[in-house]
Amino acid sequence: MRGVNTLTRTFKIRNYKIDDYQNLSKLKKDYDLDAVFIADDSEWDTSQSHSNDTDYRNQDDIISHQYVIKYAEYPPLGIVIYRQPEDKPFSFWDLISVVRYYLNHIGYCEKYTDGDYQRLARQLGLKKDKIKEKLNKSNRVPPITYVGFFAGVDITAYSDWQKYLDIQGKSKTDPNFIALNKQEFFSNPYSIMVTNPNSRRIKYPVTIKFVDTMALGPQGGLATLGSIVDQKKLNTKDWDLEDKLITSKQYKDSYNGGYYKSHMRSLLEKRADDYLNYALGDSEVTLKYLDVFMGNVIDVYNEELIENVHIPATVTSLADEISSHYSQEPYDSKTVKNIYQDIFRGIDVDQYLRPKLYNQEPPKDMREWVKVLSDAVDGSDNFEFQKLFVEKLKPYLARGTLAYKKSKKGYIYQKLVGSAPAKNQKGSPSILADRINFNKLYKDNPKFDVSNLINQKVKVSKPKFAISTKLRNQYADHAHQFNYTRNNVPPTIDNILTKLNNASIYSTVSWFNNKDVITWSPEVFLTTQLNFDQMRKGYNFIESSAVDKKHKKGSHDQFSVHPDDVYNDGFNMAKQAFVGGMNLAFNPGIITSAFKYKYDIDLKSSYVNTGHLIPDFRLDCKPILDVHDLDSHILRNYRTYPRFFVNGPFTIGVANVSYHFPDNVKRVPVGYKPLIKDQGPIYVRQANHVNMTVTDIINIVEHGGTVRVHRIIIPEQKILDGHVTCLAPIGKMQHWSLICRNEAKAKRDKFDSKSDEYRKYDALQLFYKLLGNGGYGKSGQGLGTGGTRDFLTGNTMYVPFSRNTNPFTAAQYTSIARYQVNALMDLVEKTYPNSLIPSITTDGFIFCTNNLLDVETVRTKCEKCFDKNWVLVNKENFSGQFFELKSHNHDQKYTTTALINIRTRFNMTEDNHIKAIVGLQPNSWTTDRLIKLLETGTVTFKVDDFRMQSINDMKHSIDNKRYVSMKTWKQSKWLNLSSDDTYQPIGFIPQGDFGYYLTRPFSSIEELMTYREELKNYRSLFPSFRKKYAEQFMGLDQTVRDYHHGERIEKHVSWVKDDAYLKGKNYPEILENYKKEYVQKVMLRYLAQHSDEYDLKLIYNDLFQDRYKEFKSFNRALKRNKDQFINPLCIIRENIIDSLRTYRIQK
């Protein structure tokens, strides 16, 4: 089979313009990225597979696969293949057949190369002859790049997908499958042997790679990608309406998917052309977006920030790669110079270099040597011979014999001394001859035959050096800074001197990005041997003989990481100092008349801004400061000690501290991460021996806290001065992306907003925005306690480190965000006294005031009050803006409507100016809907979550025969409209029938955890923001006290300890216990205190006979409950006093 002339299934094709997908067209020719791109989408009919809110997509439900295919400079093609209900399910053979049909259709008739056979054989673990046999007389199929959006959905629409998404046979190639977000799926290239479902003997080997554009684009689904490539998704409801299958009201209902959406086979039968257009649409958008994205990748490559043009797994992985480029650059020129001088102090380096001249003659074959030397230096195009000459005789060339040169076209090539100055001119073989060590050459190789240079095996004896103890010791101080050997150890001085000797044959060398040349010197050589990336990180990886089931062998993760024992003591301190953003509800409740104006204030470009305030630092040398029990005076007056706190509040460093705040503190500016599983940062008034960043402890000091420093480590770092050269690698990436984004926005704004040019540059600025925002997350990848599910085994494994994982950097990002948001909160409160900040979310906060906020006034005060480095960064990079006023409504600055501030990340205003409802779908849960729940006294309500079976779950299903199906379903959960008790309530401010709480930080983690745990069940029952409940609630003793049980001490909230036990692990259990047990216990306590007011015999007969067998038992229970605590919230909710009114004794 040379190619596939037709397909066994019914199919239709669509031709596209040859100049479509221009970036994909040039990948092979210009960037050596040889791949045939195939965007795949599938359609299915679920009308027969729906029951009880659960949908099953079986293989028999799938109607078609639709592809858009593109290879190199050949024209793209759209292909849709169909199956009838009685046809066999789709298989990977269909996919391969479509690719082969396309290649045949466009006239691609290349033959497989030896490299193809070797790649397939190696990746399949087979002999090359076996591969040749399978591909006998077949035209070449280039490596396939499968492109999808939420790709797992369509990959699993092939009945045999599980067979090919796995290690193949005896292959040792790791496809590195990664499944994210349920069905996001991508891999490295690997080879598979695809079997014809009609004949197990017919197999076809191909190389394939999976790409998911969902991971390469912004949030918003295919509709967002469609807007970027200017292709709107077709709506099947339009055809529903035309065919009178739905009403106008159903058409307008966003929750009604319509008829054809779930009856796609009916659409195919009734509207075949519309079906074709609809089916191909998603594949067209998917491949068009990849084309746009690859254009951006090419731009990044042309900026020399990545090594080659390739398709990254995610946008953040591309950001990580760019940051890594900066991390591998020299720290600075002084570092290299100092290391060089330290190693060779008092040593003559010249003795380890090659001589400048040998001035020797060949001992034999003079005539042949003359010819060979002439061929090596003349101006012909015989580059292969010149390359051969250098390869064979390099060990015997003198110092400076070779030079790297840059051609007019920008290519780097090697040139021998004495070479002709131009093409077709003669060189000087005698100059070259004087630089060859003929004596050593023939001593090492007595039978050397220069006339048969190509077949000569040159044996080289190692140079011998006299290495003093002094040199060995001086080198030993710096050995850890060099690139490690394959055995994961620093090289010896012998290794380095041998490399130095060999490298001295060059007079110029290609520099870092291999795009330029500089003059060679021993110091320049040393620069190429130093590992600047490891200098910055302060760790490497060791594959331990110990075993951890969450560690994948060979993976760089928290199990295999090995911090430098000498210079990176702070690694684990920094890891524990890395905590998430500041997310707190200070004043839960409903705020109406107390404050007229409600603002949503955010820091300007928070994490990109932060990246401009993190200095480049090193963890391979003695730190600036490493002391135990730092004098508290130094910390309180840190600005007067610039030799330690070199960057003021933005100094990189970690410390183990104890701290406390006065009892009247309003806000605690920083939190710490307790050693409790799955517990986020907590913000309390005091803590002992916790690890924090230097920025955080400065934040404590500046907000009136007292800090005792047990140990502090401040590593060597650059001084921030506003220049990009002083920034850490991720900051440099963010600065570059910010510049590019601003340029793209400037170009965009020159065009009409409806033009193609505007859309092009708007998509470009969004790409750079995603890059810049992706840096922070990569700095902390792998540092948390969470894991990731391995696709091949289904086991939970450690998250691997990124290229730029560094706990110092990760911790500093969140610390600076805390520092900045606290500074901004302090400033606006000072500017507008008697205001309120009820909520904060990482880089922004809600601000309530009775004065209109003047942005320019606040901005000017920011310039005057904030740290000089922060001010400089904002002036030079963010137009002098420190913050921005956010809104969900276009061009709105504030609202005067009510603020409903339920808890952290759950707040809204009546006009949707503010709307953050974590846990709910914003489209289905409107503000009005939630307000109605509050008004009707609803506390806890059921939410139906849409769930989808992940590709990981499908692969590792217990019933492996069911993996061909994909399940989607609705799953209920319970949410409540109550506070999350991050702060302790101390007062309540009424606002009509509702109101909001005044709070203060808890004293300690014990108080916080106790209070939160013991009030959790009550929060699901009682409407705590209603005035009548809140006032009763605040009348209770909220103190967390110690209770002694023998030698054991327990902490409890006073009133909860005194109350009847309200048990239950979830809302249904709590509600059942409340109704069956708790209410009667509260009523019993109430009756015990008012026994003389009621007819107890009648109450017993009507209400308690089921609980107590005899009246005397009821009476004893009343006596036991005399003077017991009575929960007034239950009294109100159950209207107990009114319900007992008929039993009152009339006086």
C-alpha cells in the first residue's frame, strides 16, 4: 500500500485555501518541525443514553469524526467520516487511514528514511527490519500531531483508545501522558502500532503526539478561541427554531440546549449540510488557534528565548521555559571573575593552555599533508572536508587555531586560522601547519595515514598537568558551582583543566544563545562551565535508594530534591514560608445604609508587578546574614541596616520567628501555614516558631506586632534599582512579556475594534498576558502536599518540580502581594477615616465608605508613602498606577447598592458590581436568586454540580470493559449562606432586618480551629445575618476556654460547651439530628427553667411521650436540665415560646 486512495467509511471532504494556516505551513521548512497536524472533533447522539440526570456516551452513540488536516506547505483539508448505527465503532485505524488518505490526496509521496525506521524501532522496542516489513512499499507518514480541545473527550471516541494511550510493548519511551481538568490531555511524541480491526495481522506503525489547545488558550472554551480566530460557533437552536422543534421561550432559555443538540443524528438526516458545517466548525477553530499560537511561539524563538520551535504542553510551561533561559544566564560578570580569581589565585593559568605555536613539520607524507592543509584552508565550498579535518585533528591544534564566525545570514560556523578570506581564494596552509602538534599526533598514532583521513581512527593521549595542592583546594571551594557530571557529582579539577586545555584552541566562541560570538579567554571558558541555574536554585536531584510510593523513578520532585547542604539551609524554611494569598472576610454580613459607596480595589497587575520586586539571588555562596536570635532592635529598625536588608521590605530571606500582636489589633497582616494536613494559612494574633519570609516579618513589625527571630537567613542578592538586570529569572520573563504586551496593545488600539488587525493584536496581547501571569505558579510547582494522578498507573504521585521551582521565589510572590495589599488598605483607611474593609482576596479588597474615592488623590499618596522601589517599578512599568477599580459591570467604579458579604470569596452587590460566588455557577446562580434565599431565611441549600468522568477514571475503571463509555452526571452538594469564621465576631451592626459583624483576629490557632469546628454545624441551620438572630448570638459567651478533664485539657467555645450536643457530619445528618433530638433537648431545657409556668403533664402527653415512657422520667429530666444553657437561636427558629403558649397555666 503506497497510500490510501479512498476510505472504507462514508465521508465528505472540504477544501481550504492553500495559504490558510501560514504558521503551520513553515514549521517544517524553517524550523525542522516535521509533523502532520490533525485537529479532531466528534459528534454523538445522547437521546437514547440518558437517565436520572446521567448521560452515557457509548461508542454506538458516536456519529462522526471530523478532521482538519495540514502538513508542511501542502494545502489543508477537511474530512468528515460517518458511521451508521449498525456500523462498527470508530477505531484508531480510522484516524490513521484519514491521515494517509490526506497525504495521498495532496500528492505527498516521500519514502521513509533510515531515521524514520530507527525512530519507530526504538520507540516500539522492535527490530528495524520488523518495521521495514510492516511499512513495505508504503509512502511515508510523518509524525502525527493530534490536536484537540478538551482532547480526552474525542480521543476516547475511538473504541480502542486505551490500547494506544499506554506504553507500547517493550518500548522504553515514556510518552509522559498528562491529563488535567478531567479531559485535558497531552503527551510527548511516541510510537504506536495501529491494528486494523478487520485483520489483526495488518498493523501500521506511526509516531504520534497529543496536543490540547484548551491548555494553550485563555479561559472561556472554544467560543473564546473562536473569537480570537474570528469564527463564531454555530448554534443548533437556530435550526430547532426554524424547524419548530422548540418555542421562542425555549430558544431564549440559556439552560435549554434544544432538540438537535442531543439528537445529532436527526440533524444529520434532516440537515446534512448544516451538520457538516457544525461538525467541522470546532476542528477548524482548534487548528486555526494552534496556528495563531505557533506564530507566537515562533516570535518567542526569534527573540532567542527558547532553544527550538515546538508545541509546549501549556502556556505556563512556555513561560517556565522562557524563565529558564534567564536562569541559565550568568549571574553577573563579577561572579565569574571572582570565582576565576579565587580558583587560580597565585597560579599561572597559561601552563594549562595549548601553546600558541608548535612550529613542527610532519615526520612523513609531506606532499599529502600539503594537499590536506590546502584543502582545509582554501575558499572552496568543501565544508564537509573542513569539518572532517577539525574533527580528526582537534586534539593536536594550537591555541587560537579555530574561531567561531557569524555569517551575513546570522549562521554560526567554525573557521581555521589561515583560511581564505573569501570564496575562491587561497588560504595559507603554512600558518595552519605551524599550529599542529605533529610529534604528539604520530606518537599517539604511529600508523596515521593523512591521505586516508576519513578512515583514520585517532587515538588521543590525555594531557598531563602538574596540579598543586593549593589549586586543588582553591578549586574545591567552588566545585559545587560547576555543571555536574553524568554521575551527578561536581567535576574534578583534572576534568576542568582538560576541558580548559581543549577549549584553548579557539580564539572566539559562540556565546550563550549560540547567536553571537565573543573572544575566548580562560575566564570566558569558566563561564561556560558554571551552572548558574543551580546557583540560583541551590539544589539538585538525587535518585535515592529509599522508596516512596508517590515518587516516580527519575522524576524531579520533593522526594528526590537535594538542597545544598552547605549554602541552602533555608530551603525547607522557605518551603514552609510559602503560603497562599490573603483571603479573609473581616466583616461578614449585609451592608446597606452604614456606607454609601462600595468599591472593589485591586492591586495593579499584582503578580507581574511583584515579579519586578523580586531581586535575582544566589544560594551557592555564603549568605548576607545567617544568625540565630537576631537582636530585635535590628529588625525594628531594618531600614537603618541596609547591609543586611539590602532591598528594604522586599529583601529575599526566610526566618523562624515567634510573634504576637496586641489584643486590640484590627487586622493581622500575614498568616502562616500550620503543620496540619490540607489546612491553609491562618491569621491569628500570636504564633511560636513558625517560618516566614523576611517581607512577612517586616509586615508584622510595620503593623505593630512584636517579633522574636530565632533564626534568619538572607541569601546573596542583587540590589533593586529599577533595571531588569537585577530581577530574578521569572521577573525578567514577566518584564519581557509586559513590554511585548504593551507593544501589542499599542498596535491594537490603532485599528477599529471590528477589524482583523485589531483582533490579531488583541489576541497577541492576551497571549503575553497569559505568559506573564503563568510565572508565579511555576515557582511553587511541586512544593505543596498535594499530588497528581499518574495516567499510566492511576496512582497518586508527587507533582514534579518545574524548571523554575524555588521556594524562596514562590514564597516571595505571595509575601509581596500581602505587603502591598496591606499597605494599600492602610492608606485608603487613613485617607478616608471611619470606612470599612469587609473582605480581602489575595490582591484586592472591598472598600466601603461614605465619601467618593478620588483615584488621583490616593495615587499621589501612594507615591509619597510607599517604598521607593515599589514606586519606581510602577512609574516605569505601570504608568504610575498602583491600583485599579474593578467591576463586573462595564465602566462602573462603585456601587451604592447593598453589599452581601457572606464569607471569603463569596460576596456580591445587588447590581452585580461585585460578584464572587465560589462553589456556584455564576450564570445559573444570579444575585437576585441568592438574595431571595437570604430574604426567605434559607441557610443551607442544595446545588447540582455538573460532573464529567475524567479520562483518568475511564482508563482505570474497575470494570475495564466499560472504558469505552464516557459518563456525565449531576451531583448534589450543600452550601450555606453563613460566615466561615476566619475572624472572631465581637459585635453586630444592624442594617434593617439584617446587618454585619464586627470581628477581630483569634488569639491563636487553637482558638481559631476550636471556634470554627464547634460552630460549623450551627452555621448550616441558623440565619446568622438576620438581626434578631445576630443580636441573640452576640449575647452568647463566644470565649474559647480551657476545660479540665483530669490531666487532660480541652478547648471549647463557652456557649457551645454548655449547649445540648448538635451532631452530624453533613447537612442531612445535622438536620435530622436537629429535628429529632436537638430541638426537644432545647425545649426541655426551656421548660426546666419555666416549669411553674406550664402544664407539664399536658406537655408530656402531647410532646414527650415518645421520648420518656413515664411522666416521672420526664420530670427527672426536667430537674437534670434545671439551669442548663438554652440556645436562643433555636428558640427563635422553632418559635418555641409561641408553640407552648397553649400549655401556659392561666393565672
